[in-house]
Amino acid sequence: MAKQRPSLGVSAAPVSTYVASVAPAVELYDQQSVNLALQFADAFKDLSVSAAQIAGSMKKQMNEEDVQKGIDLVNQSRKSYKTLVDSGEIKPTENPWMAIGAQQASGTMEGMKARAHFGQVYERRSQEDPAFFDGSSGFDALATQYTQNVNSVIGNAPYMSRAFYEAFNPYIASMGMKHEEKVTEVRNQRVLVGVGAEVAKAVADFRSPDKIISQNASLALQEAADDFIRSGYSAKQINEAIVDNLINQMATAEDVEGAEQIFNSLKSGTALLKDTEYAKAALLANRAKIENNRNRLTMQESRQFYEWWQGLKPSVISGKITQEQALEKFNQFVEGPDRKISITGPEAESKRSWILNEIEQGKAEAKRELLKEQENSILAVINSSSQIPTEFLNNEEGYRGYLEDKIETMQVTYGMDEAQKLQNRVTFDRVWETYAQKRAEYRIATLSESIWSGDLGPDGNKQAGLDTIASTQFSKFLSPQEGEIPDVPQFVQMKARIDDKRSLMGVAPDTEKAQTLYRQDYDRLDRMLSAQEQFIAATKFNGNLNPVVTDTNDDKAKKANVRAKIRFLRMKMGTVFNDDREVRKAALLYNAATTPFTAEQGEELTPFEDTLAAYQLSVTAGVDLNQVVLNPQSPNGKRMLSELQWAMTQLSSGADSTNIQRDIAAGRVFGSEIDTNFFDRNNPWGWLEFNSGSGIAAEEFNTAMVEWKGSNGITEPDATYYSTAEYFKHYANAVRGEAMGNNKKAIRIANAAMERDNILVRGSLIPKKNLSPSVDSEYLEAYLRVNYPKAPNATFVVVQTTPEGALLAVRENGIALSNKLIRSTDLNPSGKNPEIVDMVRKIYAEKKASRKGMDIGKPKVGEPKF
């Protein structure tokens, strides 16, 4: 028996009961008009019948014209009859026929307005009243009420009323017909919604865990369809709606099989619904969508099943849930009231078998994982033998016993058999021996770290670590209090403390291991020193210890002092900890700053000053320069020591570091050119001090050289280097050659060679090599006067000789006038320079005037040679 279905609230055949208002029958002539006509006819009663008829016709024509005037007035003014009466434009008592025409036109105009207004009222009512389209009664009530409202407004104006309804009634009739169509449309939609609800309920009931409900789902839908048909709906309409909804369920919903089985079981008359032409066409048109949905659901169910199992599997494998409980949960998952997917029959059995296999494999894997985890736990204990805890640092055997006991306890806990225990014991013995060296290194590293972080002193109390000590000493040395003379950090004492501690570890100071550790000690101290350097720069010098253009002289001096101290500390640390990195760096900076180019052009002056200051601090601190000079026994090392010792003397006497830099560069260049054993090359500064050689020959040589320089006016201080080196060279060549054993002859040869190979200019000497013959003393004098007019004592100084000639600087009394170097060949004239030509003539004239009154045998002064 089918269940009673709820009413849809619609009737099978709605019928409108609205009756349009009918205006009363009104003739053109009212009673008043008739009376007036009779009075007019009575006036002509004594005339003939023909005359009376003529009078009546004239009156009728006049009335019709007045009516038309009233109509025209309304149409032209677009005012209502009432507005025209109120404004006095129409006076009904004076011209009733005009009033009649105005009423007629006003009624027509209001009727047209009412059409639009009624349409708005209709739309508003349809939106506000859910039952408005249940039948025609809603429209009938609305139209009746609307006309009643219109009648009350029109009142006793029959001509207006008739004209109004003549305009309004056709519209209201068409609206009534449209309403009937809408009622039918809504009714059909409600039927389709009802059918859709029944179909959805049937598909849901088909999967109900209640067997009675699921087995009767198709029958219940069939009865619901029959009820719709018995209620007056078309069987074709109901059946097609059921087909459409079932196919939509198959194409989009979550139970394709359920909808499909219901679709195949429903009847249409005596035949099956699926065999109707409409059902077959709809099924064919949507086959692809149905299959896509079926595939989607299959993948979705597989994913849901996999996710469900992955969530349950750990509990099953761990034993928290038994195998039987897992299968029961599966049944609930696919068949229970809260099931997530629907799987039945062979597919469900396949899933159950798969779950059982998963449980078996999972438990086997879990057992393997457990064994592996136990093995790894024991292996971790075995591998911990590479290090020694602090409490066992001096008791290695005790630590081994501790590990063996721990392994034994774990083996008992894990229930390992004798074979596994033996394997673990063999592994432990092998790893223990393998890590012997690592344990020793770890022990040394740990104990070494305690030196820096703090350890127990001889009295058993905790003493400050070297981190704290070194940092404090660095700070005091680099930033002393006002008037305080800072102490140099005690690196020797630090190293002694380190050696004492490491001797207990079996690391002797002279071993390779100790040297490696010393390098690490140096690096640690260097990091602390760098931190101090950055702190001082940030807090006192705006983050920059190098000189900047805005620095005052005081700022520059303070920065230089800090930089020198830091370099000195690194050099000092290197001497204590056998690390030559800073010493090597200082040597490189020193050598780079003492080439002719860097010295003449003022480059590398700041590094040179810093390096000299660091070496001077070393001397002041009692450090032997041999310890802070790279390879002091090598020729370069000996030369550097000699230069530094000389530079210290110069600094102490107040010499300028720029001049010291140039002197060292010049001495290095010209000293190296004296290639003979006659002089002591281990003392390259000896020739500068006229101390080279020994005995009478040396005295004669020194005397002759001084006399030659004096007689030729070599007065420029920086000219000494080249002139001395040149004199040495010619003298040495003569002594080793044609004047061997004849010192006086060697001196004569040297004097002649000096005059032959060089040109004298303003107290200096430059080589003639590759110079034009036109370049003589007068030309060079002219060149200097023209180019350096404000420096009357400016002259050329040879900085370095080259195969092409020489590199020259321009100086005045030892002070450089330019940081650029001039090649001697650049002095060769390239065409006539009028200024220099005039200056040469002037110089010749000066010399000629100075020779008047002298002996005729003196050389004559001529014109310029170019």
C-alpha cells in the first residue's frame, strides 16, 4: 500500500471567476438636456412642423461640438476632469456638454495609467504572496479590489467610468490569461520538484541498512508516480520527469548503481519505463556522463577506502585492534548506517581479503622494524665509544665497562638470543678499537676547551679560562685608561698554561700534534682580537679604523696607534705559538710599500707606517726583531732586518715616514746594483754610511768619492743614492779590471766615468744613457725653470735605472714636488719649445756675463744645441 502523499497545493484545472466591471448605459442626452430641448422646441410651436425639426437638429449639433471641446481640452492639457473643474476651466452647470466630453477623455487617460499601475501591483503581489500562483483566485481578488478602489475614486461620473473601463478592461482580461498560464507553469514546476524529491528519496532508501526500506524503494516510487497521475497529472509528464531525475542521479549523484536499478525496475503502464522511447533516448544522450560519474565514484571510493585503512592500520598492526574488530569496522564502513562508501557482493569480499593480507604483511614488517630499531639502539651505544663523557675523561676502562653493562641490559630487555649477543660483542670490540684515536682526540679537545672556558687550578678551585684572561688583556692593551702604560698581553704565560694542561694529555710541545693545536690556539686568540678591533672601530671611530678625509690629525694618530697595536699583537702571538701568518703578511706589506713606484707615488704609506709602528712596538716590548721578520737568516731577511734597524733609528730622530719609505726604496734599488764581493753585501746600508771595505784602500776610496761629489756640487740629499751607487760601480769595475792592485788608478777611472756617463743639474746627477745630444745641463736647467718656476732649487733625482735610461723624480731639498715619475727619455725635445729655447738663451747669457774678465782659455758659451 502506498503511503499518503502530501498535497502539492495546486488544482488540476484552475478557473478564473473575475467579472469585469461594466459601465452603465448612458445616452448622449441626459434629462437636463431633454428639458432644454423641449423648451427650445416649444418656442417654435407656432411655427410649422418643419421649422421645429430644423430647430432640434441645430441644438444636437451644438451639443456634439461642446462634447468635442471637452475631449480636446483634456487631451491637450493632460489634466484630469476633476483638476479642470477645480481650476474653473470647465463649469458643468454652464456647459454640461463640454463637461461630458471632458469626463470621457479623462476616463480614457486614467484607464491607460491604471494599466501600468496594475502591472506594478501585480508584480509586487506575486513576489510577496507565496500562494499567489496556486490558482486564479489570487488574481481575481486583486483585480476586484483594484476596480473597487477605482470606482470609489471615480464616484458619480458615468461618462468617465464608461471611458475608463473601455480602456482598462481589455488589459485586465489579457493579464488574467497570463496569470492562468503562470499558474499552470508553477503547478508543473511543483509537480516536477515533487517527482524529483520522490526519486531522491527512493535512491537513498535503496541503500538503507533497513532491508524492508531498501527492498521497497522502487515500489514506493512507483506508487508515488501513480498518485501524481491519479491527481490529474499527465502520465507522460510524470514518467518523463521520473526518467530525467533518475538519469540526473546516475550522472551526478553518489549512487549510480542504486539509481540504475530503480530505473530498470519501474513500469510505465504495462511495459517497463526504461523501454519507452523517451527513456532510451535520454539514457543514450547521457551515457558518457553516467560512465564518467561511475568512474569518479570508483576512484573516490578507492581513495576513501585507502584513507580509511591507512588511519586504522597502525592500530591493527600494533595490536590495539584485533583482526576481527578491523573486519567489523570494515562492515560498518561499507554497510552501516553511517557508511562512507557502498560496496557489496564480490567487491566487498575482495576488499576483506585485501585487508587480511595487509594485516599479515604489516605485522611482519612491524616485527622487522622492531628488530631493526633494537639493533640500531644497541649500535648507537656501541658508536658512542668514539667520545668520552666528562666524568670518564681520565678513566677510559671505566667508560668501556659502563657501555658493556648498558648493552647487556638492553639485550635482556629485547630478549635477544646468544647468537645476537655474540654478534653485538664482536661489533663492540671492533668499534672500540677503531675509535681509540678518536677518543684520544676527543679527550684532548675536551680538556683543551676547559683551558679556555675555565678549569680547576692547583688549589682545586675553578680558575678563569683563557677566553676571559685574553679578552681582558686585549682590552686593557688596546684601550688603556688615561695616563696608563698598558701591559703587553702575556702570551708566553698563556702558552705555558696550555702546555702544562696538554702534557697531562700526553701531548708534548715539540710534537706535530702540538703544532696543530697551537695553530688552533692562535686562531682562537685572533678571533677575540678581531672582536676587540671591531668593537673599538664601532664605538670610537664610526666603524672604520682606516684614515678618512674627515679625520683630524689627532684621529689619524689614534687610529694608527690601534692598527699598529693590533698588528704587533698578531706578530707577537705568532712568535709564541709558532705561527708565521701575520709575520708573513707584515713582510709582504712592507715589501709592497718599499718599491720605487709605491714610495714615489705615496702608495701603501698607511700600511708601511702601520708595519713600522708594529715593529717599533716589538722592539719596545723587548721582542727580538729576528722573531718577527720572515726568514731572518735569508738574504732578504737580513736586508729587511738591516733596513728596519736603520728605520727605527730614523724614527727615533724624528724623521718623516714618507722620507724613510723613499730612502729604503732607493737604498734597496741602488744597493742591489753593487755586484761585487769587495763590499760587505750583508750590510747593504754600509756604503751609505761610508763604512764599506777596510784598510787604506777603503779610506782612499771614501775620500775620493766625497771630494768628487763636492767638486761637482752634488748637494741634493736624495741624489746620494744614485751617485754613490754609480761611483761604486765604476770603481769596482776598475779594481777588478785594468786597475787591479792600483787603487789610485781605479779612482781616476771612476772619476772619468762619472763625468762621461752623467749630466750635472742643480746639485744632482742623472745618466746620459739614451738622452739626445742636445740635452745638456743648460737644457735641463731651462726645463726646470719653465716647469717649476716657483721652486728655484728643484732638481731631478734618479729613483731607478732601467735599460732604457732612468726613472726620475722632481724634488727640492729632499721634498717631492710631484708624485709622478718622469722617464729620462721623456726629456728629449720633440720639436722646439719656444719657452725652453728662450730660457736656454737666457741661461747662456747669464753664464757668458759671469765669465767676463776671466782667462781666454776658459770654454766659450754658445747657442742652444737644438
